[in-house]
Amino acid sequence: MELVVRKTDLLRELQLFQGIVERKNTIPILANVLMEAKGEEVKFLATDLEVGLRSRCAATVAKGGAITVPAKKLYEIVKSLPETDIRIAEDKSGVKVAADRFDSRMQTLPREDFPTLPEGSGGVAVQLPRAGLKEMVSKTQFAITGEDTRYFLNGALFVLKPDSMSLVATDGHRLALVTTKRDGVGKADGGEDAQPILPKKTLGEIARLLMEGDGDVGFERGENHLFFHVGDRMLISRMIDGKFPAYERVIPKGNDKHIEFERDRLTNAVRRVALLSNERSRAVKFELEKNKVDVSSSSPEFGEARETLPVEYTGESMQICFNAQYVLDFLAAVATDIVALELKDEVSQAVMTPIGAEGYEYTYVIMPMRV
């Protein structure tokens, strides 16, 4: 294999693979990216066996072929080079990477050892609105546990319907649900009314791919894999086995105490008060009184803190405790000026929602703490 490629083009693609490949693994080939040169382009593929990514970029190919090279080292080398053409050529000792006055030779692993990934389901891709998908991922991925022995909680439930799509994540202490509309373009067999569970890592890589470009995202569902087409790139993800909890039952319907806050003011109050909270529980207390809410914390090690927020509230007095980080995660995920907190009593689930959100519906359920 021998080719010449622009640094900017090569760097852009290699950067996308840095979250895919694993630094520490028992299978050395998984630290490599597969490069295949043919025609007027070079194709890339990397995987950790759970998530894979295919991409391509333009290149001047003098000799076609395929090699696997360490993805992170190649990325670091390319990143360090000046803005110029990069020459990549395979020889008997490995692969030469050169540019300007720089010359290097990298070790390779056999192409035959690289795992085979499916090309796609072969069906017509369902079209997902990019903006809606981006909103869903950013507002749910922090609620995934990532370490639960109940594997179905290590991902988010993707609910795809002809006119809407939703993403649901929970760690057992909170639940995030985002729903956005779609017009049902490109209906595919097995794609509509699907409810696969996406791994947490998949959501992170989707978010990375959506950072640039525009246009809808193509979605296909295979027997064991999901395929997301983002421009010229395709993300391949295994589905998590298991049955996701019946999340509709978790969302309370009878919370009759409604309080609205200025988002920035509530964020700053919780952040300040939490500085003196118990480091293990991170508990902050909300005390509801007429036209005010006191946010407070205390700990034997550090002391106590309190901040009063003026609100429009005429209901009965009550107090309830939450994990400060869970509250802050929600507040950081929304952009509306006003957020609502809906309560029933001191021991029942609370609901937080953004007021005035456009293009999506966001429901955040948070369990109270007993301290």
C-alpha cells in the first residue's frame, strides 16, 4: 500500500477513532485501525467488539492495499506534523509515515487478524433528525450507570416510532426521558417500533459524530447490531441483551406541588450549598415555605450552608432531600431560563422539567434521599 493524504483530512478521521480503540486490552489488534487504500480514497475501520466505526477520506493512491496500525500512535504522529501532505507506504518492516523532513516507521499487525464487522443490515435506513438525536443523547447519557451488574442498565433504551423517537436512561436513582418528533421518512423493516438498548459508549460516539455537519442520520437495525449513518461515516453498535425496566411506571402522575425556578439561580445555589454537604451522600435539602425555598446542607466534617430562593409557592410546607449532583446534571443539560420541580411528598419521586423547551419533551425523575 502506498498513498498520499492531506494532514487535515487524515487527522479529522483519526481523531474520531480515539474513543473507539482501547489502550488496554487482551487483544492487541483492537488497538489498531484498519486502513484500506483503493481508487481515490482510503477507508478506516476500528472496533472494540462492542462499538465500531467506518469512515473514509480522499487520498492519492499509488498502490492499493490494507494494513493495520496503532490508532493512537498514528494519530499523535499526524497531529504533530505541519500542515502538508503525508506519505504512507507499506514495506516489509512495517509502514512508513513521512511528511516534509520527518520520517518514521511503525509496526503493523496482520490484516487477517482484524475482526470482521457487518457492513449494514441491507435494509433502507430510517431517517432520524440530527438535532433531535443530539438533544436526546446529551440529556440522557449522564444518567446511565455504566457499572451495574444488571447489564440492561448500562445503556439507554431507544424507542423508535413512526412519528417520534425517545431515549431513556436510568441508574436506579434517577431517570431521564427525552422525546422528539420525527416524520417517519424512510421506514424500514424492523426499524420502526424498535426498542433496542444502546451501550453508553455508543451514545458517546454518536455525540462525537454529531458535533460537525448537518443532515439527517440514517438508522438500520440488524440481528445483533445497530447502524448509524452520519455523513460518510457509519457507527456500528452491538445491542445490549436484556429487558429494560418499564420506565412509564416510574414517572409519577400525581405530583401536585409545582415550583418554578430561574435555572441559573437554582444552579448556583445548589452548587454553593453542596460545598459543605456530606462528601459521600452529597445531600442537599429543599425546604418549601410560602413564596420561598431554602436550599441547605450540613455535615459533621465541614459545617452547614443555606441559601433562600424566592419562588411563587402557596402550598403546604414540606422538605425533601436530593443528591446535589443529580440536580446539577439536569440543570446543566437544559438551556431554558426556567425549570420546574414537581413534588408529592417527602418520600416520593420528584419530577424536573424545562419550561419553554422547543423541539423536545424532557422528563427527569429523581428519587429523594433519606438522611
